[in-house]
Amino acid sequence: MEALKTKELLYYLLFTEGDEKLAKDQENFKRELELSEETYSELKMSALSTRNLISYIDRHEESIETRNDEVLDILAKAVEETSVILGEKFSSYETWMENWWEEEKNYEREDEAIDLASAGDKKSKVHVYATQFNADTSNEVALPDKYVKFATRGWTSDIPKAKRQYYNKKFTVNVTYKDKTKKSIPVNDVGPWNTNDNYWDSKSAANPRRKFTDLERFVPEAWAAFKKDYNNGKDGSGRVVTNPAGIDLCLTVAKSLGFAANASHWVYVDMSDLP
């Protein structure tokens, strides 16, 4: 299955928590492939190891071409490891994953990557996939707009003069997961994936979306690349997109919202403070 070699599908399936469909998919995966708890745990360990290796490469490899080669090599080795873990069940696994991924790609979650209550150019809550990252502080998030980061950190000179009127203060967001909301979290870093994807702005806004203007408003480019193979499955710099994250939460913020270690979730982000 080709998607297993370009995307972290096993991690996405086994480590996305709090999603009703994926929770059922996880149970179906165990039951239909008749996996023991030991084998299921081995698959989770393999998926997590793959996630950590790719995360390391993303932090340390500056060459896009080298990064992609190394990531694809990691994913290919992960497939080989899965075949060893599953043995004679590996063929059934590939078929199951192919059918599941085709279904997941076309599944529309309630409010997935769309605005909840927009009015004109107002920004509101957006449903996006959230990953976790090791941050510089214990209270911050990352969004894929470098100018928001520069403004929050006070690096005004790094923002083009024509844009400074929009990026003229420290910016925050509120993040909600289930019944918990973490308010006024500084957008202190850039990412995940892109640096020029202010996806909360329309192409006709006063501060328009700078790139990927053929995508609908509130749809992160990484989400489209992961689930729809938009831009040939790559981000704006040419990296192969292996997960659909539209926001990164520092570990402390994620934990305060109820994230388990290493888990990712669909969350609501109130973007009303953003330019």
C-alpha cells in the first residue's frame, strides 16, 4: 500500500484519541485482524518510534531533499517492521489499511477544518488536528504563520512593512478539547509544517491568506496535503506531509487539556484574536 510509505497512517490510526470514528476504527482493527494485546502493543510501539524518528529529522535536517529521503526511508523500514510483527497477517493488514484509508480520506467529521460561526471577516472556532511539540516555554502553541510568531516575540523588523499594521501585538488563541479550554495561549512559534499558511484568513480579507488560496478558508494546507494529496502531498517548502496537523501544542498545554503522552487529537481553536 503506497500511502503507508508516505504517511504516518499507523500513528494516525492508533494515537489519535478522542475521535469517535477513529476509536471505532481502532477496535475494528484489533478485532478484524484478530490481534492479541501483545501484538497491538508492538504495533503501537513501532508507530510511536516512527513518529519520534521523523520528528527528530524534522528538527535537525535543513535540506528538504535529504529530509524527504530520510523520512521515506524511515517509513519504508516501518513497513518492514510491521511485516515482521504481523507475519502471515501482513497481507490482510495491508488490505485492511487500504480500505480504511480510502474511507478515512472521504470521511467528513463534524466541523472538520471549517469555520463554526463566521460573519464577514470574523475569525472563530476551527476544528483542526493538533500534535505536541517540545517548546521554548511551558505555555505556547505554534501556528503556520511566521509573522504571528515574529509579532508575539517582538521581532517587528522581521515582518514586511506592508504587513506590520496587522501584526502589531502579541497574539493568543483559546484551545478546547472535550470539556476543557485553555485560554490566552501565546502563539510563540511557527508550524507545524508551513510558515506562510494563515489559513484562518480568506483570500479577500484585509490581511489575505498569503498562499494556497485555492483551498477553502479554515482548511490548513497540511490537512489537504495529508488527506487529499494537495500539492502532491507536500507542504509549502516541499516536505512530504506525514500527518495533518494545523496546530502544535507545547507539552504542558497538551497535558492540561487531557492529552495523553504522545497522543494527537482533533481540537477546537478560537482564532478570533489573530490578524
